[in-house]
Amino acid sequence: MRLTGNNLKIIVNDIHVSYNDEGPEKAPVIILIHGFPLNKSMWDNQLKSLKDNYRVIAYDIRGHGNTGIGAIDFTIDLFVKDLLGFMDALMIDKTIICGLSMGGYIALNAIENYSTRFTALILSDTNCTADSPEAIEKRMNTIESIKENGVDKLADDLIPNLFAPESFKTNSEEIVAVKEMIVTTSKQSLYNSLHALANRKETCSKLAEIKVPVLILVGEEDNITPVEASKAMHEKIDIALLSIISEAGHLSNLENPEEFNSQLHKFLNALK
């Protein structure tokens, strides 16, 4: 029997996965996958906006939020295995999938390898490339910095890059919430996730094979996965829409939720 509400728990691949599940029983399903090093609460506004017409599920990725870390090394493939196991545990055969940043890497890997399980794809502030040698070195340096300086220093370093400059005047509550998400993530999860991100494979060469409708969203001032990266993905996918979210950086769903949600609704309504 389906449970609804927040901070529900279900066992998937030997870990407890924490998730929110709202909306009508028979409605189309949308699964929201958060970025690094955040958790499912980053989707609260979207869940509220969509739940009248869709079954909306946001879950904590392994090692984030209230989901267990497990005893094995993190990889994007493992995150996808967790996603498919999570869907099976909830008896969801097909879903619309939406991923932001690291969530987008998971979504792209999932649709590349399990295309029949997904009816549409929403990519937010993400890209299809693998890390460059310089980016890998930066992630390894971040691990050393966490070991030496702690997680608060990581949060202080990350936040200026996650948000557009205007957000520091208009989105102070969201900035506080994001810092809390970062500093409450365990050091081991941070290390494991950084290794997973550094070792991920590119998915750009498979974009042309995507046959479901795709919406690509990106903050106009995203410095981590810039607009050019989204445009490059858009050009490679046959059935894709691109929307640039104004007054937003890397966390466009938090910084300009009105425009973000409007684009979500427009895309989802066209699927009906």
C-alpha cells in the first residue's frame, strides 16, 4: 500500500532511502533528483507546485539527507541502481525524471541505460561531459580541504558559486537552507560523492538516442554548468526544449521558482 507524506523510509539495496511522496494515486509520476551536496528538501517548492496534478516524489540520494550511506564506494552507476531499485520498491514502472546538477548526471545515465523506464526527461543546471583532468584535480583538492578545514569551509567556498549575485539580496532564506544541507552531509558522503563525480563517464555521445521529450533548464548566471553547456545538449537531442531561467545561478529552482515552475508546468502540460 502506498504511503504519502514527508520523510518516508523504504529499504533499497540494503540502505534506508528517505523520500517525500505527494499527489494523486493515479496521476503521472515525477521523480526529482537533487544536486550535490544537497538533499530532497531543495525540491519543496516544486513538490508543492506540482502535487495537485502529479504524483511527485523527491528522494535523498545515498549518503545525503536522511538516506543511508551503505558500505560500498559511490559511483553514478550505483546511484542509478539505487534509483531503479527505489522505483521497483514503490512499484513504479515508468516515470518522468527530473535531475539538477548531479541529479542530472544520474538522470542522463539512467535514461541511457534504462530508456524504457522513463517517459520524459527534465535536466536542470547540468551537463553531459565527463570531468576534465583539471576538474578532477579540483575535486581531489576539495577532499583534502574538507579533511583539513571542515565542512563549514566547503559550504563557504561553494555558496558563492551556487547562487547568482542577485540572490544574496533576494534569497537569503534559501542560502541559509542550502548551507544547512551542505554542513549536515557527512564527510564520508562528501568524499564518496566527489569521487563519483570525478569518475563519471560522459553521456554527450548518447544524447541523440534519447527518444522521449526533454526539457533543459539553466540559470542565466550559472557559472558551474553554464548556459553554453545546456545549449550544446539541446542541439544534440531531437525532442528538446531549452529554457534559460532569469535572475538565477546554479540552483535555478530555488532562486527563481516562479519561472522555473512555470516552465515545468508548460512542458508537462504538453505531454498530456
